[in-house]
Amino acid sequence: MSDLVKNAKRYATQAHARLDGARPTTPRPFEAHLKAVATLVTEVTDDQEMIAAAWLHESVDRTAATHRDLEEEFGSAIAIDGDTIAVGAHGGDTVYLFTWNGSSWDDTTITPTGGADRFGTTLAMKNGTLAVGSGFFDPDVDNTVYFFERNGSTWEQTGSMTRSDDGFSTMGIAADGDTVMVAAGPYADAVYVFTKGTSGWAQQQKISYSTFFFGPQIALDGDTAIIGTFDEEARIYERSGTTWTGSALTGSGQASG
């Protein structure tokens, strides 16, 4: 069990234990329910962030904890590209950028135009493009993805995108130059592809696939992407022109339709 999962278990157990006496009589502490959910998740994935989330999944709804409390306790996000590191602040609505100059780290901060609540909950950075998510499953926050590009030693915001039908989970996110992929979230069964052209950032395609959660993890390299699911399956997508088509990756490493 990783330190992340241990801390999530400790945090959730203590938060619920403080309320067990105030709940209607139940045959067992609420911790038993959290353990059962976490056990189910471990049966389908060994992703430590997913297992930690299973322990924490009732913390906001059933205890005094808030989304910001969880961010401050467990951190937000980190991304690395070459000599640059991006770190999402712990509930501070800021992203810190550190660049190695050969002998020390130069640092700067970025915030989006107009500000954004929980800016920096998820990050993806590659080939000079930084995609920053805000919101992260909070229904009271406008989940948006912001795009920044490196211009010499500075970073400039070049756009932002939201879903027309709902917000993003911004949990699964990947970037590579002029292409960014963002998962819509649980039950939405979609990953959105955004590309930058002469007129700025625009949606290139909505990739749909029927599963509980399509895109908790996304890896992107040029015209190839691998998108994970919660159903013990990963799918590989290839871009031809402006169209992405996919197939399943089997345990043998071979793709199948």
C-alpha cells in the first residue's frame, strides 16, 4: 500500500469516525463501507490514485471536509517537460513553473485571465504546451481547461475550452504541442480532443466509448493516444488527418477492433 493510499485511508477513516456516533444506528462503522469500495477498485486497477479516491469518495458528501480541504491535504498535480516542472498549488488557484537554467531553478507563477477556482487541479505539459484543468468534479465550479504556451522564458495563455454540454472532470488530461485531450468524466463516456490552428484552439473531435469511465488516464504522442478505462481495458487511437479511430489493446499488447 502506497503512502498516498495510507494517507487517504487515515484521512477518511478519521473524518467518518468523528461522525459515526451522530449517524442513525448501523451495524458497523462507516469505515467498513469505504474498505469495501476500495477493495472493489483494487480488483480492477492497481492505480494508487484511484484506490485513494475510493477511500475518499464520500468525504465531501458525508463529512465536514470540502473539495479544497482534500486538495490542501493531498496536493493537486505535477507535470514535467524537458527542463521545466509545473506544479499545481494546494488549493491556491495557481500553477508554479520551475525551469532549470544550468545551475539553479528559475521560478514563476501563472494564473488564468479572470482567475479560476481550483486552477491547477490537473496538468499536462509537452513540447511547449501546458494544459491546466480547473474544478475537478466540483459541481459548483465551472470546469475549464486552459492552454498556455512557452514564449522564450515566459508562458502566455493562448485559450481555454469548456464542454458545451457540461463541465470536464479534468481527471484524465494529456498534451503534446498543438493537441490536448481531456476526459469528460465518469458516466460521460467521452474524451475531447482540442487542437490549435490559425484561429486558436478549437474542438477537433469528441471520442466516445461506452464504459463507466473513459479516460481516467490518457497518454498522447503525436498522432497516437492510449486511453484507459475502469473496465480493465485500454484503447489505442490513431489520427489520420483530423479523425481519430480506435481499437482495444489486449493483454498480448496487440490491438483488436
